[in-house]
Amino acid sequence: MTTKALILTGFGINCDIETAHAFKIAGAEAERVHINDLINGARKLSDFHILAFPGGFSFGDDIASGKVLANMIKYNLGDQIQEFIDSGKLIFGICNGFQAMVKMGLLPAFDGDYGTQDVTLTFNDSGRFEDRWVYLKANTRSNCIFTKGIENIFLPVRHGEGKFVVKGPQVLSRLKKGGHIVFQYTDSVGKNPGYPENPNGSIENIAAICDETGRVFGMMPHPEAFQHRTNHPGWTREELPEEGAGIAIFRNAVEHMKENL
């Protein structure tokens, strides 16, 4: 069977086309679906294997980035999403999608609780929108499906509210012990960075987390923005593979579902 990916769109989400294309390169059948079509039942989430919340500026970042979208999804589609997760399928959020996921409680989902918010993403320490490329190191202790075989990756960020914060030290301890931390910002030689390598001031340089199963994953940097070597800022000066490094994240998801359909 073909892996089917649903890429959510509507109300200010604006990275849906790139995200769909990345899934297609990775071998999935990708379809952009408006959130209203899921809410009114015109389309069924159960018909798909992967759900993607793309980046963008949903609802103009009113209240806080991703908050309105989070409430819209949680209170209209919460039961469907829980069934989606329980059936072994994958959920992936990027930037604004990640913001929505943490605010509806889909991440980190301690003890399988996908409805309680324990972390958030808030205003960058710089007080401004950050648009730059960053180095990331993967946590080899994480069982995240999406990052299998990835140790380091170079990707762009573009956000105003990307600072990862937690409720308290107990939450941070659980994130570490449970392997929830997937990517951390680093500098070019793999050391703990300051600004601007950590573009937002995230605690412990956290850039991405997953749930305990490794099947629900969110990240601030944009892998869908590095699909081809010409996306890389140094493509005219460096010898790079034709395929951008970001596609590996999508391919891991697609291959996992092919093996588990």
C-alpha cells in the first residue's frame, strides 16, 4: 500500500505546499486538506497514515502562535486524533504546527496523556523574528521515528515565537530521562551555542521533541525548506548532494508506515 500523508491547510498555514512536496519526494501520496473539511466530515483523518501540521502564521498568531489553531483542533478533532495515535500512525508538526501541538497537549504527552500542556513555545529572547540557518544535533537516545540515522543536520528557522520553555524542573527532567528531546541547537562544531546559533533562547537548546512512542514529533526548524541542494545558502560554493538533508526526516516517516501498514 501507498503511505498517505494529510497536510493540514487553512487560516494562515502557508508551508503546506512545500510540506506536501517533501512527502511526495519521500514516496508518499500527499494531499493538502483544509481543516474545515476534517471538522465537517467531508474528509476523514482515518483514511491517512501521517498527519502533518505545517508551518505558517495560523490565525495571524493572535493570542499566541498556534494557540487558536490548537483549540480549534483539540475541541473539534481531539477524539479523531487520539484514535489516529492509538492506531500506530504518525503526527508531525513544523514551526507553527509544533507550536499548535504543544499548546493542545500532543507533546510531550507524558504517560500517554495527549491533552495536558506541560511545555510551550514563546517569544524569542532577541525580541524579533529570526530567519537564519541553524545547526542541529540529534539525541541518539531518542526513539523518534522521524530522525532515524540522523546525527546532525543544517536547516533554516523562521519564527518569532520559538523559545522552548517548560513548566518546571520536573518537566525538564522527564524530557531528558524519557528521551523526548530529539534535536538541540548547536554550533558548527557541535558545542552548546549562544545566540544566534540558538536563535530563540530555548532551554537546553531544545529545538524538537517527541512523545514516548517516537511517533508524534514536533520541531521548530523547517526540514521542508531543504529539499534540494539549491536551497542551501552555500550551494554555489560547496559540493552538496542533489537531495536536501531535510528529506531524510520525511523519508523516515514514509518508510516506517510502509513497513507497518
